[in-house]
Amino acid sequence: MSITIIWRSRCGIVSQAALVLYLCAAVEAVELPSPTGAVKLTVDAVIGILTDQVLAQPQQHERRRRLLETTVGRRFDYREISRRALGRQWSRISESERHEFVELFQAFLADRYADRIEEYVNEAVEYLEERQENGWAEVRTRLVSDKINLPVDYRLFVKTGDWFVYDVVIDGVSLVKNYRSQFRAIIQKSSYAELVHRLRDKTIADPE
């Protein structure tokens, strides 16, 4: 009799645990934003920084730059961006080398594109279309002003209950694809060590 009671008790615990897990999964599914919503959240935060009159003061330049880098960094998965940009070489290097590469590439991209982001302070952002399938998505947007009409597409994937950017396509040109081509050429012509050296010194050219 006691065995039956214990078994039933355990069944009840298991059932309750299963119910809790099910409810948690349901909550996560509800809370997952749309890809467009995720992009808009970050873009709005960036625009907020760019239009902040206090941060626009010359003495606030470094603080503003750090805030931009931090805000973008919360949405961009630099490890995934680095893995895709490095291509086959990624599987040939150690985990510590991967960590080093991600840090260097992230710093390189932040240095290259922070000034460009600041140039877009007066542009409006139009959200055109969203495509989503099996945890992957693309959000098509357009920067619009009197002087510019620039398509910018964000490619994202789901990780830890949120959407993260792994590539940006500006006017039809993929950031990942362009740097992958440059990285491959440097490695083939010289070595992976030379690529790391150039990233550290920021002597790699911008994509065409």
C-alpha cells in the first residue's frame, strides 16, 4: 500500500513538474517578439541616443559612442557574425582563438561603423517586410530622407528567447559576405595570423 502511495505521489510531482515546464514554454513563446519588433526596439534606442541633445555635446562624444556600441551589441550576435565571416577557418582554430577573433572583429566593426551610424541621425526608418521561417528571419527596412533612400535588411535568428542579428545587407551588399571574401583572400595569400594582425591594427579595407 505504501509503495502505491509513494508511486502516486511521485507521479503527482512529475505531472506538476511537466505542467510547470509546459507553462514556462508557453510564456516564452508568447514573450518572443517579432523579428520586426526586435529590430525596431534597437533602432528606436539608437535613434534616441542620436537625438539626445545632452549626448550631442562635444564633451559627451565618447559616452555617446559607448552607448551606441552597447545598444547595438545587445542585438547583434558578434560570435555568429564572426563565425560566418571567417568561414571554414572557424573550424580550424581553437576556442581561445575564436574568442580573440570575435573580440577583435567586434571592435573593428564598432570602429568602422559608429561614425556612419551617427550620420543617419536625420533619416526616417521605414519597415517594409518581414520574412520568417524555422527560427530564421529577414526584416527589410529603408532609410529615407531628402538626400538618401537606402535599403537596409537585417538577417536574424532565434537564441535564448530573442532575435539576434547575424548579418546586415545594405543596398544589396552583405556585410558578412564581403568580409568573408576579404578574410579568405588574406588567409590564402598570407596566413590567419596576418588576418588577426590586420584586425588588431584595423588595416582591413571597408567592403565595397
